[in-house]
Amino acid sequence: MGDKIQATDYFKKAVSGIQEANQTLFFPMFLIDRANFYLDQQQFAEAKRDLAEAWQIIKRSDMKLYAVDYHLAMRRAEPEKAQFHETEAKKLIAATGYHLRKV
């Protein structure tokens, strides 16, 4: 249990630090990583909050590679919409050549 609490604290510090450094380019990645951690912990509300914030930046800045990671995380966060998010991720992977991610 202590490891989860410590990991949560580390994620909070990392996200806060990147936000304070005003590194918008990397901010979605930190949010998506923290969301995936929350999903592993079954903390769905927290994960969806981070994913919603990441999506605003991704969409506004047209960050297609982060959009792939967003859709892959959303597939886990919203099982009822998993097919939609999987399809979107596949389209983006094909369009960008971002084959580091597997669907």
C-alpha cells in the first residue's frame, strides 16, 4: 500500500513540476502517464480527469502522437467506448507511422 501512496505522490510532483516549468509540449505525456497509473489502481475518476485535461492540450496543439496514447488510455478508462478509441488510435498510428504503440 505504501508503494501506491508514494507513487501517487511522485506523479503529483512530476505533473506539478512540468506544469510549473511551463513545458506544455510534455504536459500531456505526464497527464497520460499518471492517468494510466490511476487506471491500474482503478481510480477511474482521477484517470478521466487527467485524460480530459490532456485531450484539451492535445486537440488545441494538434499533437497526433499524444492523441494515440490518449485513445489507448481512454480505451481502458471507458470500456463501453473501447472500440471507438481503438479505431481512432489505429487511424492515427497509420497516419503518423507511430508504430511504437500496438493496438
